[in-house]
Amino acid sequence: MSGSRLAALAWPDVPTGVLAVPVGSTEQHGPHLPVTTDTDIAEAIVDGLSQRRPDVVVAPAVSYGSSGEHAGFAGTLSIGRDATELLLVELGRSGADSFGRTLLVSTHGGNADPVNRAVTRLREEGRDVRAWAPRWEGDAHAGRVETSVMLAVAPDRVALDRATSGNTTPLAELLPVLSTGGTQAVSENGVLGDPTGASADEGRRLLDAAIDDLEALVIDWMQVLTATPDR
């Protein structure tokens, strides 16, 4: 058995290991990155995990999430926090019928609360579900980090000639205004950071580090599940 995409399998061929769900968004990422950036990155990370772990099956991505902070920028499609939570809860319940474990891999910060609430509800119901998000340091949105990763994942979809700096104020200082006025209130071009200096090499390093971290979580998870209790 090898890691694979669920979308390519007929039902008799579906293994029953870990269902890894890329959880992204459809939202503006400045003038130089596609609106599917978060989803593309989530899929790349989960695909990377599946290539290392034969017990991982990659689910079709959840490409909509809680992106209300990006309202006003064309192309942003948000379903809100409550709907995102409910979608993931129902997905987790259904997934548990076929898979022993479900792993939610979320790459959009706005999904953090609904993802965590969904995991809490599912675990309280007795389902073995975990969530993971990348811990990249750097700018918050459509800056050097995400631009570099996208140059590694899908360079043909990055318009570097249109990449310009946005608001580079630390996110913690922007949050009071962001929470009330959204991204438009703090950044005219939708960028929170500076994509200057982004490179595919840096993106590959960030991507590899993220996959390493995610794989470590899965290894620990499996060890806990297979550990034999002391007698």
C-alpha cells in the first residue's frame, strides 16, 4: 500500500489508514498570487506527507473557509467560521466510517478557530482526529513566505512582476484594526508583508520543513496508538 489520492481510487481500493484533509481557502493573496494559494500549499504539504507515509490517503481539498477578513477584494469566497466548523465536523464524522484516523492540515490562519472547535467536537464524540498547521516565521499574508512556497509549488502561477510590498507592521499590532475593518483597512493591495526576495529555493526549504514537522506528528500519533500498556 502506498500513499495516494482518494480522488483517484475506486471504493474497493481505498485503504483504511489516515485520511489527510488539506484545508485551505479561496481568498485574495495580493496582486501576484492566486486566490487558491492556501489550498495549493495545503495540498502540496499533504501530498509530500503521503509520499513518505504509505498509510496516508489524501482527501480532496476543502477549498473554502473562514475568510471574511479579506472581504472587498475580488475573488474572495468565504463561508464563515460556523459553516467551516460544521463542514469539518460532518466530514470527520463521515470519514470515520472508512478511516481509522483523520488529519486536518490547515494553511489559512482564519480557519484556526473553526478547525480547533471541529477537532474538539469530533474527539469528544470518540473519533480519532488531529489538526496541524505550518509554523513558518515571517510575514503574515502574501509576503515572502507564501510567495516563496508558491514559487516552489506552482511557479507558473506567481506573477513576480506584480509583487509589491504591503503593510509590514507586525500582525499583533494590526489585529485590533483587522478584527473590525478587515484587510482592506490596513493594506490597499491585500499584502501583509513584503514578497521581495522570495525564491523557489527558500520555498522548497520551507515546504520540506513543514512536511518534516507534519510527519513527526504522525509518527508520534502512531506510536501512541500502537504502544502496549504496561501489565
